[in-house]
Amino acid sequence: MINPANFPEGRPVIDRMVTPNEAAKALGVTTRTLRNWEAAGKIKATKNKKGRKIYDLDSVVYED
């Protein structure tokens, strides 16, 4: 579950495009798990203007 308290201070929670480290912290998983989820289609990643990977937290597909 996404925990808004895990976001760096000053970043609005409405900004859902985050770095791999921020996404991992917010979701309570490792960055390796994020890469696995991305490969499995459970979360979407894109690149920012600097070519660095960012994750869309709204794209997380939760399974029961």
C-alpha cells in the first residue's frame, strides 16, 4: 500500500511520477522488486527529460 508519509518532505503527494528509490520506499519494496514488477507489467516506468527512469505510482496493478 502506498504510504504518503514515505515521500520526501516538500514533494506533493499529487506528483505520482517518482524515482525508483522513492517508489520503492512508498510501496514498501526494494528497487529490484520494482524492476520485476515492471517486467511483469505490474507498474509502468518511463524516462524523464534527463533520461532517468521514473515510475508512475498510479499505474501499480495490485493482485489479491
